[in-house]
Amino acid sequence: MPDDKAPRQRFSPPPTSDAQRNPTPSPAPRASHRALDHPHETLDRATRAVLARQTGGISPHAAWAAWADWATHLARAPGRQLELVERAQQNWWKLAGFAAAATNAEASPPFEPGSNDHRFGHADWGRFPFSLYQQGFLAAHDWWDLATQPIRGARPQSAKRAGFMARQMLDAVSPSNMPWLNPEILETVRETRGHAVLDGARHLARDMGDALTGETSEPDSEYRVGETLACTPGQVVFRNDLFELIQYTPQTETVQAEPVLVVPAWIMKYYILDLRPENSLINWLVGQGFTVFAISWVNPTAEHRDLSLDDYRRLGVMAAIDAVSTICEGQRIHACGYCLGGTILSIAAATMARNHDDRLASITLLAAQTDFSEAGEIMLFVDESQLAFLEDMMWDEGTLDSDHMSGAFRALRPEDQIWTRWVRRYLMGQEEPDADILVWNRDTTRMPARMHSEYLRALFMENRLTGGRFAVEERVIALRDISAPMFVVGTEKDHIAPWHSVYKAKLFTDTDMRFVLTSSGHNGGIVSEPGHPHRHYRIGHRAPGAHYMDPDTWLECAVKEDGSWWPEWARFLREQGSGAEIPPPPMGAPGKGLRPIEPAPGSYVFQR
């Protein structure tokens, strides 16, 4: 196994044969380097790139424009202002009434934290005076939620962005962040006789040192890639400059004739689907008698700045399909895409359908969006000003650094992803918990500049794929051309790919489809192995030609089933295959140039 501390920034492994070498994508003219009408625009872009480093990639103009749009329209809305005055009075009287009865343990608090807000879980938050601190904070939250609701005439996104920024500022001054106002911190300091303060100071000093030096102190963990994580046995059987293809060692005497190809997102490492053997979707699928292949994407550097979105389709998904077809000759393929991997798989499948390529036996999309009109809170970061600012930063660096991407996702759930960690690590002196999914979550990746710009513009901002304006090889594709059966999974608490958005695959396709809605969030809902406690799902079937049913109506009709959705998926794969069971195929195809290169999980997964 490679040393995960060895420098791998410029890793470009030599292919072992001509068949294992896909041509490196030829640099296409980038929009960022097109002929400029203004001779000094390069200076402007460089200036904005420097500023972007200081702001974490957030455009100051986009933030200011949202505040200005919201505030000027509110200033011309006396009715809304009166409503806000009334709400302030109501909240004040609720607080006053609660304060008067706060010494009574049975007093009912007028404000409740959100379902995702776990900052006030300690029992002492229900005791005076801590209960009053909490209620005052929640009352302010309630008022700002009303104040930043859409207002007539203003751009809806401006109000949402103003509300988002207001929540960020409120969360920063929450009483749960203040040592003298948080009963849990006070109890911890008392029980540890002050050692928690010293431990927190050491954590803060170490993390600040890492930030200043650009180094990362990896916490001690029992979870190590290739040993306890991403440890399903297999071989890398194909490699190019974009990805490694892993073929997993069979665990049964016979296998289903049709192989499964897993296309993960390249925003994070692939092994979210191959964590511990006990909760690895890949390991479970192999154990069910399937031949499984998985893509492990390269962690891009500045050398990959010209990789395009279509390169990920052509040199990624299609190259993997070609390799699997070579190894499992004559068999159709069950293709499965997770998150962004599902989006690029949808694009590839629609292109294959247009070109009359029928090698796909089925298509599975896990928490993957094809329509971005309801893409959730991440849309708060997508407008022309923000994209231009982000593009200038990527133009300078060649990639979007992993810290910017992970920071954006953390900002969507600051109460848990930012402030709870801050409190526990620095104010209570606690080490972060050791968990497989947390180790994976820290193993971040970069984004190539050109690809990420095209992805944000063409899909997020312009929604071309379902708008009939997404072209591959200069010809528009349509998801409706797909005839392969589909299995689509959304998760109830997904803030990255909201399930209403995932559900829209039903609206833009007309093939046989199962739609599954499972409990938990974007990652937890997918990593939902049989036997996992407190899991449930709903499943529905849409036949070709059936009338469309909106998601909320579907939810009312769908029956909730306890347990994991994984067996439903395995049943679907068997139904869409030939039903034939055959001896496992060989590892790779040495006679055709696809000789096993090295054991799984390969080399790319270790790139930092």
C-alpha cells in the first residue's frame, strides 16, 4: 500500500499498455483565457483572485447586492415593516411572560430550536437563567426569519441570501458559543477542574499552526484507507490520467451475468461507498453475487486545469464502460452514479441513447440531480457575480481548493458543522470523535478550474440539461431518450441534493423507474446497510407512459417500510438482468491489454 504521506501532487502513472492509455484531454480554449476586449482585464482578474483568497471565495459584491436589494424593497414596504414591529412586540411579550415563569420547571418555552439544531440538547438549557438566554436567541432567529422572507419586487434569491447571512451572524453570537452562558461548557470545566480549557487551548494552537503553515495534523484514528476503510479486495484493472478502475474480487461461486459499474462523485473520494466492510455498499453488493467495478477519480492539480465536464464523461464514464465491456464481453452493464457522479452518468446515458448505444442494462442514481431548478441552499452561492469571482480564483490557481468547497457545505449547516465543532474542540477540549464517515469527510479533493466552471454555469445556473440546451459533441441531448430502466434514490434530509430535486428525474424521463426515498441525509441515507437501526424507506414504481405525480402527492401515497433500501436495489438489478448466473469473469482482461495493475484501492485514493 502506498505511503499516504508521500507527495503525490504530480502523480501521473504510466499506462501498462496501449489499451490502458486513453489520450490525455487536449487543452481546449478556456473561457478564462479567451481574447479580451479590455487590455487590462488580466490585472482585474488577478486582483479579484487575491481578494477571493481573503474572503474564502465569497464575492463581497454578491453579498452587498443581496442586502441592498432586500433592504431597499423593505424600506418601501410599510405593511411589512408594520408586521415586523408587531412580531417584535409579540416576541418581546412571549419572552417577558416566559421570564416571569422561568423559575417554574414546567413553564413551556415559546420558541423551539429547529429539527437540525442540536446545540441546546443539554438538560440544563431548560433551567433558569440558561433557558432565558436560549429563548432570547431563538426569538431573534424567529424575527429575522420573518424579516428575510421574500418581499414583493425584490429578487427571491436576495431575500434568501440576506436570511442566510443573517443566520450566519446570529449563529456566531449564539449563547451556546459563550463559555459563561452555556451550561454544558460550565459543567465540563467544573468536572475536569479546568483541564478542558487547557486542552481546548492546545487544540486551538495546533489548528492555528496548521492554518499558518499550510500543513495538516491528521488525528489518530483506527480507520485507515486500504486497511479498515476502502478495503474490499480487488484490483486496479485500468488507469488513465483521470481515474483508476477497480474490479472487486468475487465472493461467490457464481455471479449475476451483468456487472455493476459505480460512478462516484469527484467532489470527495469514492470510498464513501466502501467504508468499513460492515457498511460498505460495494462489499455488500459483491457479497450478493454481483461483479462490481468502481471508478476512483484523480485528485486534480493545477496541471488538470483544462479538464472539461465532457472530459469527465468521455475519458471517465465512457472509458470505464469500454473497459468493463472488454472484461465482461457481451454483457450489458448496470451503471450506478452517486451525487455528481450520477449527474455525469445521466449525461453519458442520454448521449449513449442518442447514439443508439444500448450497453446499459439499467441506470441507478443515488442522491443525484438532473434538474437544478430546486437545487437547495447551495444555490445561494450561484449567481453571475459569485461565479465570476470564483472563476477568477480558479483561473489563478488552476483548481478550486478543497477548503473552499468543504467550507461552502459547512456553511449550509453552521450550527452543527461549524459552531458545535468549535464549542466541543476549543471550549470543552474534546477530541473529534473517531468515525469512518468523519475520516472520509476530512479526505477532501480539488476541482479542475474549467470543469467546475462549466458545471456551475451549464447545470446549476442555466439548468441546460433539462432545459433542452445541453449539447454533447455539438448536438443537444435529452434525458427522455433514455430507455434503460432506472432506480433513483433521494434522502429525506438532504441539503445538498434535496429529494424534491432528485425526484424530478421522473419529470424528464419516460422509462421504467423505481423511486426510493430513504431516511437520513445525503451520505447517511445512502450508507444505510441492512441492520442499521432507525432506518426506513419508501418505494414507488413508475411505468413508461404513466402520468406524472408531484412529489408531495407521491409522498402521501407511498408506504413507509422499515429497514434498508439496499435489498430493494439488489432485487431491481436482478430483475433487469438476464437472470443468468455465470462463473466470475477473470480479473481484468490480460489478453486484451487490461492486465491488473495493483491491488485495490489503488493509488489515486491516496493523493492529497
